[in-house]
Amino acid sequence: MTTAPVDEADSPVGLALEGTLHSEVHARLHEILGDIDPQRLELAADALVALFTGWHGAASQLAGDELLDAVRHYRDDEWLAACPLSQVGDGDLATRLRVVRRLIRDQVDACFGTSPSERLLHATFVRGYFDAAGHQLAHRDLHMSRSTYYRMLRRGRARLLAVTGPAL
């Protein structure tokens, strides 16, 4: 199985999410700002974590058809710019779009399990909707027939709708 090239939209937005978010933000701020007052550094890290948590909270409100619609428009900058998720937080449009894409991707990732069949279902869904290469290259890279590939995408959409529930 060939791995897809890493897309800038899929990379973290300046914040690595391994470990605790606060410790990662704190370490990154210390790296950028150098030696400043430790109390100010803590306050800044707290503020950034609160901001990021606000963005993440907005994404968790997507359910069912709303999330599936966002997945289908994942590569459409114009659609995402009009999406309510992109109105959360400050920053330029490019940064907000990267954040929205990351939030959509995180919510989709949470819908799939860790068994080999779940990982294959997840990989098919991600390659089909998030990679810029498109469906034709995805099913070839995953070594699937077209019918199997599209059947897996259907199962992935059904999983997304089942896990996230109906939209309000």
C-alpha cells in the first residue's frame, strides 16, 4: 500500500498535539519567545489552549450530514470559507482553512477503530476524500478494484453517519 503525500492542510497548525496540549503549547512558546517571565508564559499557553479548545468545540458540533457535507467539500476553499467553522477564531483565511480541515479530519479519524479492517476502511475513506490525487489514483494505490473501493467508501460514509448521529 502506497502512502499519500503529506498535504500542508493535514499538518498541525503550528501546534503539535502529541502529549498534553498545554505542555506542547508551552514548549513551542518557550522556543519562540525564549526566556520570558514563566508566569506570562503560562498565561499565554493557557490562552492558546482555550482558543484551540474553542475551535475544537465548534467542530464537535458537526453531526451526520453536516460532517459528510464538510468531508465532500474538504478541498473546496470557497465552500470552507463560507462554512460556520471558518468563522471561529481569528487569523487570516489560510490559517482558518487549515484549522477547519484539521478539525474535520480529526472528527473523521475518531469514527474508525484500530482493527486491520477498520484501518483499511479509514485509509480508503481518507484517500478518497482528503487526498488531492482523487478516486482513480486512490483505488489503484490501495490495490482495490473499483467496485471494492466504492463499496468501502459507502461503508465509510455509513460509519460516519452512524457514529456522529443525525444533524440537529
